[in-house]
Amino acid sequence: MAIARDIMRPIAETVRRDATIKEVAESMLRTGLPGAVIVDEAGRVAGVVLLDDLVIRGSRPAHLVPELAQESVYEVMERFGEESKAAAALTAAAIMRTDLPLTTEDTPTVEIANFMADARVDLIPVVRDGKPIGVVTKLDLLRSIEWPA
């Protein structure tokens, strides 16, 4: 049976709790992962910010579209600009998920798949002594499946 160590990606980088959401997004783009592992001052996992968290909390123009029917474009754009500034000021700590299960190198991949399904997430950190050493994504799980011939 495969375990996390067999399929995990070594941690390429982590993000501080006080990082801006722009810095979180830039980290995701650099690593190519669907999330970023957020660490505290001691380097321990504090949470995870997923791509969905950035999209939902970091940009919210869609909810303003219905307003165009009732207000001028200029009024809506002014409000959108204000909300964008507020969103840009958010930190990783403000939007990170802290309720995710953490796995160890020896966690069976079946358990990891169950964690992901239950938490509805695309990435789970792998830790040793509370510090991140890798991540497992849904794509990693898919790659690990031994398909019958």
C-alpha cells in the first residue's frame, strides 16, 4: 500500500502568516500547486490557503454585476475599486484554512484521499514534528493509482 512518502512533492516554499494575498498567489504560481502552506514564526504549519480561497476572498467582482442595472457603471467601478483595495490588504492568516488534517510521511494514500474528500480540498501538507516537508495533491493521488491492464 502506498504512503504519503511515496507520492508527496517535497515542499518547495512556504508562506508567512503575514504575507499579502498577492504574495500567496505569487507563491502558488511559482510552485504550480493549487495551494500554499502557511507557517508560523517557528516554521510550523499554521494553515493552508487554497486557490479557491484566493478566488473567493481575493476578488469579488461577480457580485457587483447585478448592481449595473440599478447604478451607473462609474458608481459600481468605484465600489469595486474600494473592495479590491480591501481584498489586497488581506493577509494569509485572514483567509487560511486551519481545520485541515495534517499527514505524516507514513499516512496511507487511502487515508489522504479520504481526508481530501471529507475536507473538500486539493492539497494536504505532509509534516514532520509539525513542520512541512511536503504536500500531496489530488493529482499526486491520481498518478499513484495502479490501473489494471
